[in-house]
Amino acid sequence: MLNILKTLVIGAAVIAAPAMAVGRDSPDVQMQKLLANRTAGKPVSCISLTRARSSEIIPGRAIVYRVGGTLYVNQPRSGAESLDDDSILVTRTIGTQLCRGEAVNLVDRGSRFQRGFVLLDDFVPYTKAKSAR
């Protein structure tokens, strides 16, 4: 009886694993989709938080801030492996700018406990390519 139960549990895990992966793009594919038809500009050391409309996490890789029509991609110099979809970004700044070298705390969405932080690097602006007329 115990062997049958083990077989059922293992079988369910094998069947569920591909189903959980379906619909989930890799971080590289997520970045490609997000930055499609955009051109990278010269990195900047700070962005205005008052103008930022939203932020998006690319798991294990980057934080993308939307400022107007520009996407600013920050690939943290430390802690990026802790970024995931269950992270809430908590930023404490002095003033209205978010800058290279600042720490962004990561809070778990479920437990609401801090579970790490990232150290920001430069922000690379990506703007939509001008269409040729």
C-alpha cells in the first residue's frame, strides 16, 4: 500500500511539473518581450521616483521602472538572484531620486517578512524606436 501511495505522489509531481512551467517565460524571454522595439540609451545613475509610474521585476535578473514612455532597466550589482514574482520592492530614499548604490529591500508577498535586498546599479533607459515616415 505504501508503494502505491509513493507511486501516486511521484506520478502526480511528474505530471504537474510541466503544467506549472507552461505559460511562464524565462527571464531572458521576458526581457526581450518587454524591450521589443526599444533602443538602449546611455546609462544614468539616478531616476526620478516622483515620475515613475510603475516597476516590474524580471525574476533573478532586473527591475524595470516606467518613467513616462521610457523603461529604465536596473540589473542590480548584488542580490538579483533574490528577485522573484513574490517580492514586494520597498525603497527608502532621501529626496525624490532613486540612485545607483542604494538598497531596495525585498519583502515576501505572502508572509510580509523582509527576505533580502538588492543593491542598485546604473539605470539603462530604453525608448521606443522612432518610426520612419
